Amino acid sequence: MNLKDIFTKKSEIWTYAPLTPDQVPDEPKTVEDIPMNKGYLNITVRSMHITDVRKFTSTYYGVVHSVVKLNHQGGKDAVFQNVTSPSELKKLDGKHLDRVIVKNIPIVSLVPYRGEEVSLELGLFSVKQSDLAAPFIDLLETMASTAGVSVLSAAVPFVEPLKKGIDGIIGTDADSALEIGIATTFNPPKTGWFVVMRTPKQSNIIPTLEVTPSDYVLVDKNSKEPMKDYPYVIYSIAYTRERNDWFKLPYLMDSYQAIQKAIQDGKDTDAQDSLKVFKRYAITSPDILREDAIRICKLVEEELQSVLSITLETKSIAPAKQLRDLETYPLYQ
């Protein structure tokens, strides 16, 4: 049974709804369509709460698994998978489940939204403790951390290994259970806060609740008592016009250093050739918007021409000037 089948099987006892501005403490408070090619998508688990594991084992591991698919400029889906077992979810026992709140897990971060459908699968699974469970989960966590949630080229090699690994954990009903989760698609995605709760749809309980500002716990609007009767997941979808970590993209860093080295070696022609490589990486990057890529290329080209002209004028009396650090370019000024 795959992940989507599990969600479909359970969905009849779950309620899913957007939260209204008066129910949430932080932005984005309004539900609005995200425009294509205008910004970067962020999906974050704000909190997860479980009440019981419905199992006979006294100890288990809580594993948070997510899969996000979205369009990218190559015409194929970009896939980001994440597997994590936060410290709050390791070796839990039924006596302390009411204390378990998992907060602020990034699902995707600063990923360009280029239009069309975005699909999200997100679940918290309880995995029976065994001699192999802990090291296997740790291995999947390490792989997911290496893949990351914001750079497509880093994520691609780990898609299939992570899929097979998580299938190995959750594929047997006898050893694992989906405690709470969601499988949905957005076209277009919308900003806002959303909740999925393991309670019948007709219960109409969600409008009576609000999210606390400190730890994002669901509480009753009137009594302020925490919601303990039902497990739930709260997540937010936001977008930002700027990707302020663009200079950390590995292929931009490496190709920029190649330009820098050519200048240091006094090879002006090689520097110009390396600039062409840098520009090609930027323009074809799946991780930055085209508008930003064009701006980056313009800034770097202007800097290089300035450095080369100064170097030619002072070559006989001073060492070559260096390019500025990549992170100092005023991309959004």
C-alpha cells in the first residue's frame, strides 16, 4: 500500500479546513492565490499533535514524512521528499503523548512557483520499535537532510532511495500506522494556514478553535484550553518575492569561483568564458526565477568588466583586483 492509498483509506474520518485570520497568530493570515513566476514557495508544518498511537507496543518512533511535487522549468515535476524523526517523537510511550507537539518543520523552502498544480502528501507515522528501526530511520533522516528542501539538483538523486526507504517503514500495517496527515493538490496553491484533524467532518469543531502565538497549539477560543481530544496537523503556505540565499546555490558558487580564479591567474579570456558558464547555470537554474537570474547575470557581468578594465590599467604596478563576494551583489535593491 503506497502513501496516497493510506491517506485515501483514512480520509473519511478526517476534517480539513483553512484557518481564518482571527484564528492564526502570524502571516500569512489571508487565503490568496499565489501568482506564477512571481515568488518562492514555502510550506511549513507549524505543529503536529497526537493523542494516541492505537497500538499495543509501549514504545514507538514518530516519523514525519512529506512529498511535494510541483512544476519546474524543465517541464517535469520537481519532487521534494522529507523524512524526519524529531527528538520529541523518539521512543515515546503512551503515558506522555498529550505533551507531544512538533513545531516548524520545513517541507519546501524558497522553491520557485512556476505555475500549475502543486501536490502535498504529509503524514505522521508511528513505527514499532525494533533493533533495526532506529538506525534505519536515522539513515533516512541523513539522506533527507542532504537532499534538502530548497535546491532541486540536490534533491533529485534522493527521490527514489527515500521513497523505497519510507515504503519499507510504512508499508506494513502490522508495524506502522498513520496517526495524522493529508494528501491534497492545489492549482494554484493558496497562502494561509490550514489544519487537518482526525475528527468526523460533521463535528464542525474547527471554527471554535484558534492557534496560540508561542507554540502554535490549537486551543478553544473561549476557554483557551488546548485541544487534546483529537490529533491534528497545522501547516502554512506562504510565498516571498525574494530568495535571499541565492548565492549559496552550489553551481552558482562554483562557476563564480571559476571566474575569480581566472582573474587571479591573469587569464582574462578564461574569465570571460567562465562568465558564460555562470550565466548558463543561472538562466537554466530550476531554483531561481528567470527574472532574478537575468538580474544576477547582469550584475556579475558588469562587475567583471569593471574588474578587467581596472586590471588592464594597473597590471604593471599592482596585482589584479578581485571580484566582490557573491553574496554582496544587490539583487533585490
